[in-house]
Amino acid sequence: MIEAINAYEAHDTKIAAAASLGLHDKTYLHRLRRALEWQAEQAAAGEIDPTKIDTLDGNKFIVTSAQSGTKIFEPFWRNLITYAKFTGAQILVSRFRYNISEQQAKQSKTDATASNSDWYAPEIEPYACDRRVRLCDGLIFAGDMNIMPTATDPLSGLDSFTGLESCIFPHAKIALKSIATAMDDPPKKNYTTGTVTLSNYIQRKAGQKAEFHHAYGASFVEIDADGDFFVRQLNAGHDGAFFDLGVRVRDGKIGKSRIAAFSAGDIHARNIDPVVKEATWGEGGLMDTLKPENQFLGDVLDFESRSHHNTLFDNYKLHVAGGDSVEGEIQETFDCIADMTRPWCKTHIKKGNHDEHLERWLREANFKTDLLNAPFYLEAMAAKLRAIRELDDEFDMLEWAMSRIGDLDVHFLPRNESFVIAGVDMGQHGDLGPNGSRGTVRNISRTGRKANIEHSHSAQIVDGAFQAGTSTRLDMSYVRGPSSWSHCHVITDETGKRQMIEIKNGKWRA
């Protein structure tokens, strides 16, 4: 948003400003109008002029938070200093207050503090950043924000706080939320940091809940020469060690991290974004670089060819394009998954709602009015009825359909089977919630076990649940209006700590 205003001020005409940003005239005018409207609203409300926020120099930052009257978690702090030196990153620490009276401090059973003084750990003083700064175009660190550490949802109410720019907020939890934006605007996300200070809460309900979700963490930000930024979570264990991509930092030393699992954004093979596919599974891409031991793929079949969501016009459009063969789409899906498999990585296909569209088609369609697909329909129906007769409760329609084509070294996960790696359940797609409800990242986060899910195509982190985004095109035909979809995967290391990996313009890191 700010770049639109800056370009307008730097050039004689709007056409020249649009050209300087590589945008079409109409697209630029749309962004400029929204930017000017938002700037006026902020000025009217007495907020800081967004164009006056200082932009920091540098292309790598480690941003985190620290609580008043609380000591730092020394092992984690030492590792952060080590990693900052290793990567050349600047450390920024936002300080927040949490009022604890002397009596409450004694009740809290912590030796971190015994008074309500507003002191902060002296170690962080050289890195203190209690103001709002721009790390690069499109990303702000709200170091002036003081969110109570007991807030259940620290990102609530902040969707439009920085307009179209993504924002990192200091908080003792690690959270992430994808924000819906117009289709021609870049995806926006809000993040929280985690903290470098010890757990120090009033021992009542709100404090004890916050203590459970207290995260020793930071956000690692790197910016490339194109101006694309990548934000990853640094989440430490009780020993202060953390990982970033394939690197582990422990006891002040740099080592290697073993990636136990890679959870991809929804596949939808027919509509996968070729740029995302190449960045992730292409030669030398994310998979070949990080070499995860397991990968989990959800909604591999889009079933666009005969989706029950299709209108008459959708089906005719597919017919004209030659895309209405169910068997043909399954072949496309087989070929896509074959490109993703690796001999050194076990591939798991998670049962998702789109995969189940195939079986719904068998239940509801009339093969007599769909002669193109009639032979495959009858063969698939026979296989399903045979499985029922033989009491084969594990029969998987998609697995059967793909096995007709050839052998894939993949494991098809049944619907209700948990698959736990390092304490994280990898088996849920995310469309089914507790007690028959529709699944959301929030209700799945309450089930008591950490989980990696997909389904909504919008990256989120809520407590112990990480929700990947999508690997598809962002302009799918059924996406109408503002969208929070984004290209994001999740990786899990051997200790169960996780990171969200963003794909931008064919890159997954700077």
C-alpha cells in the first residue's frame, strides 16, 4: 500500500507511477485509491501517519518480545544471539507490561520477580524496539503494541490495523492469521512472536491458561532482492533449542535439524499452481533441500471433472476444454503425485473432502446421462459393491482408482486414523470437527493434541494447531470476493516444533 503512495509522489503522472511498480494502470489506480482512503482514515483517527513509519535497513530480522518485571529465559536468549550472528540478522525486542502486584507475584510461585516494578531484563536493552517500524514494503513490526499476555486470541480485532500490509505483533503466544484481501492485492498475514522472558503469570484461570500456551519464540524475517519477505517461527523447547529450516541451534552452537514431516498445502492436482509445484517438488526445491522423512498430502484429487458443485455452464465449459473425463482427471492426479514422491521420503495421502467427491459421484450420478464416464462409473461401482459384500471397511475409492493406473509408493490414510509424529497428529485433513461439526483450526486446536491440518486454504496458527494454506492457483473459479488463501506449507522437526513455510513468486526462502 505504501509503495503506491510513494510511487505517486515520486513520479509526474499516475501512468509513470504504475510503470515504476510494473502494474497495469487500472490496478495501480485501485491500490492508490485504497491507500489514500486508508491514510485519510488514520489521520482522522489521530493515528500515526503510515508514511512516516521508519523503514529499517537490513534484510534479516529476529523479532520477539519481553515482559516487564521478568527475567529472560537464558538458554533461548543465548541461542538467539548465536543465530543472529550466524545469519547476520538484527534482533528487535518489544517490551510489554503485565501488572503483577507483590502479593500476586508471591502467589504465582515464580522466582522471576517479587515486585511490581517496571524493570526489564538488562540483556535486552541494546535490542529494545518499542515503536512501530517497517521491516520492508508490505511488512510492519508493531513494537508499540501492548497486548495482554493472557489474551486468548492475541490477533483478534487487528485484521485491518495496518491496512494492506502484513504485521508482526509482540506477544507471548505464537499465532498466525491469514487476512482476506481483494484478489488483485497480495496475501496478507498477521503474526505474533513468542517471547524471550520466563513464564510469569498470576495463578488464576486466565494466567494458568496463558502459562500453558506460553511460547519461547521469535519471528525470523528475511527479505530478498525482489522485496519478497518470508516470516518463519522460531519456537524453542524447554532446553532453549530451536530449529529454522534445516538448522538447529542448541547450547549456543549451530548444528543440523532433522525434518520429520512436511505437510503440504492442499494439492488439488488438476488445479495445482505450477510455480508452487516447481518451488516445492521441482529439482532442487524445498523437498530436495530439506529432505523430510515423511510428507503428507491432502485433497490430492480436485474432482473438477464431475464435482457436485458444478453448474450446467461449468460442465459445458469442461466439455469444450476436454476436461470432463473422470478417468482422465484421476490420471492427471496420479502423474502429479508420482512427481512428488521421493525414494527417501514416505508419502502419505490424507483422506479429504475433495477425495470423497468421487464416492459421492457414484452415489448420486446417473451413468445413463453421462456416456463419456459410464464405463469407468460402472467399473468403480462394481468395485465398491464388491468391497461392501466382502466387508472390506478399509476400501478406499481413490486408492482403488489410482491403483488401476500403476503402483505408487504411497500410504493412504483412513479417515479416522491418527498418525502421530513427534507428538503432532498429521492424519486430520481439517474438514471434520468434534462431534460431527464442520472442522476449523480453532475447534481442532481444542482436541488436546497438536495437529497439522489443511482444508481451508488459509494459513493459520491457533494454539497447538497449524493449518497449511494451499498449493493451488489462488484464482480458482469458485473464489469470489476478498480471499485469505495463500501458498503455505508446514514443516515439523524431530522434536515436534513447527514452522510455516511461505511460497512467494516461486521461492520458499530468501
